[in-house]
Amino acid sequence: MAMAALLLVAITACRDTSKSAEQSAQVSSSEAVAPKAADASPATDTLPEAPSSPVLDMVGVLSPEAVREITEKTIELDSLKLAQVAVVIVDDLKGMKALNYATALGNKWGVGHKETNDGITIVVKPKTGDAKGETAIATGKGMEKILTNEVCQLIIDQEMIPEFKKNDYGKAIKEALDKIKEILALHSESKLEISD
């Protein structure tokens, strides 16, 4: 019920969330603790080069089946003209918060269509040893009013973190993509109704 109410507010209110960076980003650790402040953006040469696939698992936590299913979901979002999505799993955020890493990576790779700036970059750093896991959903400016900070935090908290706790990274990402598709499709339908 809370998610439905928040979606309604996000779609109808569309509050201005202008940012100084090219993308806004939402971030959470596996314990759902968001960082208090973002650190400096990384040098682009410390970031991986864009892969030929929308999914890059540099850790090896995804099964081949999960990679295939996540790739299909990202391709579907793109073919429906809802968003262009990149999913990246890393073992090292180069000393930065997932927020900065996801934003810089999305910018470097050019995630999103130029005319709509509809990019979404999902970065996951799995928990290792005593180090907390982190995840972030960074959005292009064309997504900011739909996938607000609050909406993305709910996606992280409700869809991803429960699966991270079970070490099911594939399911966490698939559920997040399903929720993103649901939100964007609902927004797209409401825009069509308004213009009719």
C-alpha cells in the first residue's frame, strides 16, 4: 500500500529534483544504511570499459541463467522505450560510495538514449568478509521525476536487500528490474491518458 501511494505521488507530483551532477543516484548498503555524503567522482580510467552486454558481472556471483534473464529484462525495457539499463557487479568500488561509482559509470558508458536521458545504472558490490555490501540505482535526468530517491530506496529496501541477505544476487536484480518496469509502464500509461 505504501509503495502504491508513493508511486501515485511520484507520477502525479513529479517534484523537481534538480542535481548538479548529470545523474541522480540512490544508494544503500546491504543493511539499508545510506551514506551521509557522496565523495568525489572517480577518474574514468579506474572504471571498467563498457561491455558488449548490458550485464557485467566482474565477481562471478550470477549464474549463466541469471545473466541471460537479467539481460532479457534490460533488452525488454529498452525495446519498450521505457529505459536503457546497465547492471554491473563489482568487487571494488575504488574507495568510493556506490552512488558515485554508479553515476560515473553510467556517464562513462553513456547509459541512456541521448534524446531522453533515460539511463539507469544498477551497481552491486557484494558483501565480502567484514566489508558491507553496497548497491546503487543511478538514474539519468530523464528518469529523476519518475524514479525519485524515495522510489529507488524502496526498490532497494523491498526488492533487493531481502534477496541479498539470501545471497541471491540474480533474484535481487531481476526483482528490481521488474519493479522498475512496473513503475515506468504505469507512468507511460498515465502520460498517454493525459495527452488523449
